[in-house]
Amino acid sequence: MAKDPICGMEVDEANPAGSSSHQGKTYYFCCEGCKKTFDENPEKHAAGS
Ligand SMILES: [Zn+2]
């Protein structure tokens, strides 16, 4: 399971609601809202994960 960097929920990598690549790493999201939040500011949300 991958962890949604926005809300901390566990997301099934095989069937995520959304995913984004940032600096060579793929992030998975529980819903489109979390993906959108990440995409608006990936630097902030990718840091510390
Ligand atoms: Zn989420």
C-alpha cells in the first residue's frame, strides 16, 4: 500500500483514485481532491514523505 501524502490514507497502488509523478517518484491519492492539492504545490507535499 502507498500512503496518500495529503491526507495520510493508505491507497492501493494497483487501483488509486489518482497518481502524480514528482522528481522521479510516483505518489498515489485516495481521491481527485488530494491529487489536485498535491499538483498545486508538489514541492510542499512531497517534502518529508
Ligand atoms: Zn487523500
